[in-house]
Amino acid sequence: RKFLVMKQEILKFDFNNFTQKKTFCVSIKNFFAYELVKSWPNWPKNALLIYGPEKCGKSLITQIWREKSKAIIADSKFFENFNEISYKKINKRKRCWIIEDIELLIESGIRLEEKILNFINILSLNNNFFIITCNKPPKQIKFSIPDLESRLNALIIAEVKEPDQELLKEIIKKKLKSKQIYISQKNLNFLITRIDRTYSSAIRVAEDIDRKSLQNHSNITANFIKKILMNY
């Protein structure tokens, strides 16, 4: 599989074939999930589970797929109201579905686990396409129903990993560019070695730069970056 032997560099693919509103930074860290979304509906199975840390791009991936597939999001309210009537409606309609943050639904204290399992069984029996997202792999989720864990482990599973420095740079540049803010390569290199290597840190620092530059009408200088980093 070519995604296993790729160099660790940013691949500037554009998702405009799927959406006119969003682009996505692709690297070896998220390439498998990218390829699966891109190849839909030619999946080896009807369902995909994507897991990875917060703000790693899972929601963007599902949004891209949602715009292409017209998928419906099944949230906590949907499962609270899930019953025999909704079962019949699902059976009549060949639709695509998204279940986001499944471990939060399971661990919320609301008794939804059995309903989620029944829903997944219905979708599988009827060959409906669906994507499930979570922050950790199924084996790390506390299930009270073993069958649900087995169901999730049987899906196509794609991990979105913690980013490397090059992907973090691309995320920061992309967010700043959307605000028409320029940061030099030297300042970006200085910045990237002084924040946590996480998606949420990259997004947070870009938002801080945007906010502070507007408040103070500042250029993005080395001193400006040092002041931003005082909060990190």
C-alpha cells in the first residue's frame, strides 16, 4: 500500500472535487483516511471508523464525505428517540450516516449503547454506508456490551495520527492565510519548536496570532511571536 512508503511531506491535495468550501492538508499522518474518503463508494466494506486526537481533522473529513454522500448525522438526540418507527424508516431509505464521537455517546451516562448497536446492525444488514469517529481506538473505549466493541473492530479502521512539524506548519499557515496574515518561514520555524506537537496547539496558536494582531494592529515579527508564546 503506497501510503505506508510515502515520504513524510505535505501533499497538497485539494478536495474541491468533493466540496467548494474546504481544503484539507494531507500528510502521511492522515493519508489513509483521506484515500478512503476520496475512493467512496468503492470501499471494501460499507463502514469506516476514523479515530484520532481532538481537532485532528476527523470532523472535516466527515464533513467532506457528508457533502458528497448527503450523509445524515446520528447524534445523542437521534439515539434517544431511536425506536421501532425509526427502524422502519431506515429500512425504507438507502442513506449514508455519520456517528461522531461514539465514545462520548457511550460514556455520557445516557443508556444509548444498545440503541447504537441496534442501529449499526440495521445499517450493516441493509448495506448502508456509514462513518464512525472517535478519539481513541475501540479497544480503549469502555463498553458494557461486548458485541458493540466487536462490531466496531470489524469495520475499516483508519487512524489519524498526531502531526509532525511539517503538518503543523501547514495547518498554521493555512489558517493564517485564510485571515490574510503572513508569517515568515523563520518565525514559523521558531514558533513550531515551542508549542506542543498537537493539532489543537497549532489551531490555538494560529487563532491567538490572528486575535492579537487585530487587537494591536501588529506585524508578525519575532518579538510578536515571543509574546504569543508566553502563554504556552
